[in-house]
Amino acid sequence: MDASYQNGLTALAGGGQSGATLISRSITRFTTVATGGDSSILPAANAGLYYTVLNAGAASMNVFPAVGDAINASSANTAFAVANAKSATFFCAVNGFWNAILSA
């Protein structure tokens, strides 16, 4: 299976779940993350989906789940931080819940 790729994205300045930059490709590279907490958002968590997010920006970014979804053991709508020069893979085994693996 070939992965779809998108490069050069900008995380939403000021952050937040509403209006965050949508992650729509299986591999997404953010190059503009100007301040800590700038954000992106995953699509709805449906079993079998996976996304890898690379943060090539200057600051840590937040990756939000779709409204009502959760990442790892966090509450619904809670962001997952991806520091600059790091990547995270998100995968869904159960609808509504993302699992995340952060790079070293």
C-alpha cells in the first residue's frame, strides 16, 4: 500500500481544536510551527486508519483528535503534544480512540 504524503503545512497559529489544520494524508510534515501550542487536527478515529505527523517547525505543536474523540488515555478533545524535530504515529483500532507513538 502506498502512503499519501503532504509537506509544508502550517499549524494553526495560537492553537486550539476549532480551526486547526486538518491532517488528511497518511504522512504529513509541518514546516511552520511558530509558537508552542500551534495546532493540527486528526480526522474522525475510524478503525484501521493511521497517520504519521512530522514536526519540522520551530516549536512544539498540538495534535487534536476530532471533536469527541480521544488520544491514548486522555479525555475526549485533549491534544497530544509533538515537540519540534519529533514525529508521532497515530493509529485507530477502535472507533473514537487514537493510539499515539512518539519518536525518541
